[in-house]
Amino acid sequence: MKRWIFSALFVLCASVSAAQDGRPIISYDESKIKPYTLPEMLIANDGTPITTTRQWERIRRQELLTTFAQELYGSMPEGKVKQHFRVLKTDPSFAAGRATHKTVEMTFKRGSNTHSAIIHVYTPNRVKCAPMFMFFCGEISEPMPWFEQLLDAGFGLCTGDNNQFFPDRQNDPQVYAQSVLSLWGYTAEGKLPKTMSRAIGCWAWGHSRALDYLERDRDVDAQRVVVMGHSRGGKLAAWAAANDTRFAAAILNNSGCGGAALFRRKFGEHAHRLNRSFPYWMCANFHQYNERDHEIPVDQHQLLALIAPRPLYVASGSEDLWADPKGEFLGLAHAEPIYNLYGHIGVGTQEWPQINTPIGQRAAYHVRTGGHGVMAYDWEQYIRFASKWLKTSLK
């Protein structure tokens, strides 16, 4: 408890000093959250009530995807891209012979422009056609406890480096030329339309291209791929799963602002702070909402609803106030109507649970002790959740 209080006081003091030099004011005070009304989930833009899954999929879901693309994450450029996959190396003795590690080169070509990226695919040798976690955390040189747990549960892992699709660097004019946007000839920020994807959109696009490869790998069950992300990775995982329904489930760990947390709470990081620190993450159009979070035409409960009815897990750290743990929970809780529309129970409540007490069914949530990171406790819950819904069995 003392540690939690110290953490809260530290970030509160930091926010006060930030306000004095003109930077965005950061609030960690629940009592200062202004009353808000969330955007409608089940009413179409023309006022039509949405009462069936057919209406949701054909009308409202498409409306929301379009708005999120135009106002927040951007759209990828139009036009087909040729892709080629080449297995550069295969090591069947990884993790003391328990897994096979494939190094795969993905090459994309459009006209005379080309772009390449490397992904790493680890499949358990004892499973013929393995379900997978897609979690971009870089190449694994030696097995870690959570990786061993994935193997124990019969899961493989697909990983890579998001920087290959859009470099995560501030104040570097070369990032556009080094990103996948160069395939369409966009090599500088000034040439991009305001509604075009930047980092998060490009990262999500890269995850879908990795899934394209997994569909061709006979050692992988591409219909049982869980897309998972931590922090900024949680934001991209949510956007990837919303756009690409081939992902069987999604896991968002400490995803915060632009992930699961509601913008309208304006608690911890919010639109202005995100845009100031990482102006290249969201589309340029999103910058109009600096200090106007309440005017964003959508909110994150609707983004999470776009993942329904697929299994979805959202998790927070009790000391990670920057990511707004309660706001992350409420984003998931307010996606409940769409899970219900499909006949499922999602998280099943709007009561924020006790620490270290996982809740939910088709959608699940926990807030665990600690701060910003993927902890052993998180992995335990995620593997159990994925095993339940993707029909694998824990060892």
C-alpha cells in the first residue's frame, strides 16, 4: 500500500510541474473526472436502432470502423501489395528440443517499391498443428518462463519487431521512408493525408501480414491465433483485432489511452499527452482533439466491441495510473452489449473487481498488484483464458 501511495504522489507532483510549463495537465484524481456520456453503441448514424447481429455487422460495425480510422488510427493506403515469404532458417532443437524456431523473411512489393521484415515463429514439437500467440517482443534467444508456459499449454509464438513496419522514433524525418508506407510512395510526413495510418496502423498491418504467413505454415493452426500486446502494443493489438477478424482472440495488457481506457475519463494519459509525446502514433486528424477528449466521436468501449464476439482479455496494473486501470476496465465493461447481442456474457459486470481477482467469461479482466509490465501473474491468466476458449489443454 505504501508503495502504491508513493507512486501516486510522485506522478501527481510530476503533473503539477508539467502544468506550470505549459504541457498537458495530467490528473490522477477520480473526484475531478467530469460527468460524461459515452457515444451510442447500438444506434446507427441515421438513428436506426441496432437489434440484431446482422445489423451490427452490416451497418453499425462498419460505421464505427470508419470513424475510428478517420479520427484516430488512420487507414492504410489503397492498392494491392504483393508479398513473398521465405523461411531463412529452421532450428528444431530450440528450448532443449521442445520447439522449432523458424526465421521467416516477409517481402512486400508494390510497383518498383519493396520492403522486408523478419518474423520468428516458434512451434511446440509435440503439437502437430499448434495454436499461437502473436506477441511482438523481438527474437527470443533463450526460453523464458512465460515461453515455457506457452509450450506447456500447447501454444506456439509468433514474434517480431514493430520498428520494421514503422520506426518508433520521435523527430526523425526518415521514419516514413523506412516504414511500409514507402510501398505507396509516402516517404515524408507532409505527403500523408490527415486520415492515413501512421505507426499504430502500420504496426497492425504488419501483424496481419504475419498472420498471412501463419496461414501457410503447416505447423500452425492459423484459425487459433491470439493477438496480444503490451502498452503501445496493446493499442495496436486492439486495432489489429478490430480490423482483422481472422484473429481468434485478443489480449490487451496495460494498453491505456488509445487502447482499452476510456478517453472521456481523461485520467492519466489522454489525447493531448499522447499526441505530444508520440505525435506519429495516431493519424494527423486525431491531433484536433488535444484537450478535447470529450469531443472524440467514438470511445474505446466501441473499439473493444469491434472485437466481439471473439474472446477478449483486458488487464491492468494497480500502480499503473498512467494507463488508467479503472478506465481500462470500464472500456471493456461497456462493450458488454455486443457480447450479449451474440448471446454471450462478456465481463458480466460494471463493478471494478478487487486486485488479483480475475473476472469475466467471453471477455475477461483483472487488475493485478504492480505497475507497467507483463508479469508472471498476467501470463498465467492469459494462457488459462486462451486455453479455455481455443480448446487447448493445460499441462
